[in-house]
Amino acid sequence: MPEVHLIQPDGRRVTLDVPVGTSIMQAAVSAGVAGIVAECGGSCMCATCHVYVDETALARLPAMLPTEHEMLECTAAERRPGSRLSCQVKMTEDLAGLSFTLPESQ
């Protein structure tokens, strides 16, 4: 099973094994990772699963849909070029080893 790394704002790293097809948000919530609130349960309606991806890795992610782009305008933390909603990123073998940094607040 591929794994990803979630980096907490204080630098702590949480490594998760994520089944292919599962969203990063679902995996984080199931594992009890602090910092992913996911108020809407993964419907791309709340922006409380905001994460930062290194800009050099963005090409590995699926294209951002207009709804995600719109919701990223509503994040509590600063939107950056590497901002994504973890509910919209589904695990693939190509994402194995990728790191997602959590913002200070959701």
C-alpha cells in the first residue's frame, strides 16, 4: 500500500499507508491526524482539509477542479501556490511518498 507523509505545523511527521482510491483527507481522519477538520466530510464544501504540497510535486496531483479552486479562496490559512484540499486528492501509486504540510489553522 502506498504511503504519504503529513507534516504538522510544528514539524512532526505522520506517515500513513493509504489505499489506492482513498482521499488523503479520508486517510487522515481515519487515522485521527490532528489538523484535518473535514467539516463537510469530503464534499469540497468547507475548505477545512487544506494542505500544502511542495510546488515541485504539484504535477503529480490530479488537476484541480473549479469547485476546489473556489473553495481554496475560503481557507482560514494563507492560500499558497501549493494549496490543495486533501478531500480532492485521491491516492494513486504515483503519489507514493508525497508529503503534505498542514497549515497552522483550518
